Amino acid sequence: MNSPDPSVRLAVVGCGARATIAAHAIAGQRAVIAAYVDPVPSASRRLAERLDAPAPHVTSVTELLDSGTAVDAALVLSPDDTHAAVATELLTRDVAVYLEKPITISTADADAVLAAAARRGTKLYVGHNMRHMSVVRTMREIIARGEIGEVKSIWCRHFVGNGGDFYFKDWHADRARSTGLLLQKGAHDIDVIHWLAGGYTTRVVGMGALTLYGDITDRRDNSDRSMPDWFDMENWPPLSQREVNPVIDVEDLSMVQLQLDNGVFASYQQCHYTPDYWRNYTVIGTQGRIENFGDTAGGVIRLWNRRHTYQAEGDREYPIGGDQAGHSDADQDTMTEFLDFLGHGGATVTSPVAARQAVATAVAATESLRDSSTPRDVPPLPQDVVDYFRAHP
């Protein structure tokens, strides 16, 4: 039986480390790649070869839109500081957008992207794939069943064991291009905290510093390479890292306290030089608590719902499914949801409004961190934009 002809024509904008996400878009033969967009032509060529999906190459979104190439949607997978301009141009020209998270590096830019989608009525989807991860979805299901009562507090510790390779050898280390890792990395977990808590942050207090990677003097401009070229699990201990980014002015250790609009309190901690790499969530309710041990296949979520002293095994245990890497199956589910959204519209697990709230929270937390931990209020999203996305989920 022959497969149906793919119907969705995609442009891949940004052909670097994140662009492997495009493989999930074409895996089910529901979409084809119509164009590659990257200012570095060799990056486009490498990705086309890796995906075995030849298509025209252009160097900018403007060039793509003016070329007459027929595209139905764009996967915006370029560096974060380009997201606002790229997404706004596409949305304004009526091209649906899959926008990799975080959506932007400033609250004002996030608001502008959502306003552009609302103004034109163009479909916008933000790739917060962690909402599709088994560990997060299972925790949300436990909460929804009422097994820990009403959520009162959420704590997240993020051990970023690969931080040196992932974030300190390219543009991520430069606050002018990323704002900071409390945003670039933390926005994902802040979105999860909001989703599990059922509310959004209104006030934050941040604290942190550049405590390790700034001491490394071996520097290199790695713009001619991408992360797979330098990543190595043997790059240990952290101070033995070599060829880090010439500019390093983001924090490698940070934490933030969050107050949500529904009375929930939360905390988030992030360290980029731990030996292990995983996230630990604790959710405390009026009738118990849950905590994950591991965040990929083979890990477990433990529930305590009776009084104890120390009891490591909990009162109940739920397995974490998915793949061992933790992202591949979630990436595929996210892309499947995006393609369904293109075809049929309707509500999605991810949310542009929630993505904006995660960015706004992370920006406020970073401002607090860099201003002697002065508390910051998270600015609200303009009501007309809220109303649009409420009416057009």
C-alpha cells in the first residue's frame, strides 16, 4: 500500500544543532522540506545531507518569502536572539510557525511575537517538548487524580551535567544573545512548574553568579563549528574544559523563588557543572507529595501519602516511560501535535501564552539576580492578546 503524498511544505529556519528536530517532521511522511534557511550555506548543505531531504537553500527569511517558494509553515530552530525578528516576519506574511523554545530572549519580544500572530490570525506553535515527556505528564496525571490533594509548592533542581559543552562554548554564554541561562535553560522548567501548578508566576526573587566557567582562560571562537563537533563526555572535570566561548558573562549557578497567581510557591535551582545530568521535581500538596528519581525511561515517580519518618521507597511508585534519552519520543510527539494543529487547529498541550509567561518569569528572575536579589513583579501579557489566544487555542 502506497503512503499518501505529504501535504505540508516546511521551511527549516536555522540549520545548526537544533535542526535535527526537522527529522521528526518528515518521519511520518506527512510533511516535506521545501527550503532550508541559514546564513551559512554549508550548514544548510550538511543538514540536507543528514536528513537525505534535498531542497533549495537560501540565506534569510526575507529571501525565502520573496523567492516564491511555496511553504505552508516554518520550523524556526535558529539561535534564540533571532526568534523575534524571524517569527514576526513569517507570521506577518501568513506563514504558520513552529517556534523552538524559549520563544524569545525578552518579554517585549515575546509579546510582539504573540501580537503578530493575533493580528494576522496566523498559527503559532511553541515547541515546549517537555510537556510531552513521560515524567511530566505522569506527574500531571497524578495531580489531576487528586492523589496529593491541592498543590501548594513545587521544587525543581536541575543538574546540568553537560553544561560546559552545551552552553559555554557558543552564543549561549553571551548574555547579549541569550539574556542568561536562567532564561535559556530555565524557561523550560518554569513552564513545567506553571503547568503542574495550574498558575503563572507573579513575583520572583533570583540569586546566582558565574562561579566556575569564567575562570577558564582557554578560549576560542567556535562559530565555524557546532555543538556535536566539541561535545565529549570525557570533558571532565569542568575546569579542564578547553576552547570555551570568548565571551562568558552568564551565570553557571542560579536559583529563583516564585510566587504564583493561585497561591502556589515554587523554587528552581540550576547548576551547569554537576557530574550528573537530570531534573528532579518535588510537588507537595495538602494530602501528600510526589518526587521523580530519574527523568527518562527506567526512572520512577514516588508518592508519599501517609505520615512517616524517613522512607525512601514511598507509599506508591509509578514508572517513567519514554526513551532512554528523554527527548526523542517527546520531540516526535511535539512535532506530531504541531502537524495536527496545522491541519485541524484546536487546543494543544503546549501554549504560546504559557511560553510567554515562562520567558517573562525568567527575565524578571534574571533581573532580580543581577540586582542584589531585589524582588521583581512579572509584567502581565496585554489583555487583547490573552483574549485572542483564549478564543483561538
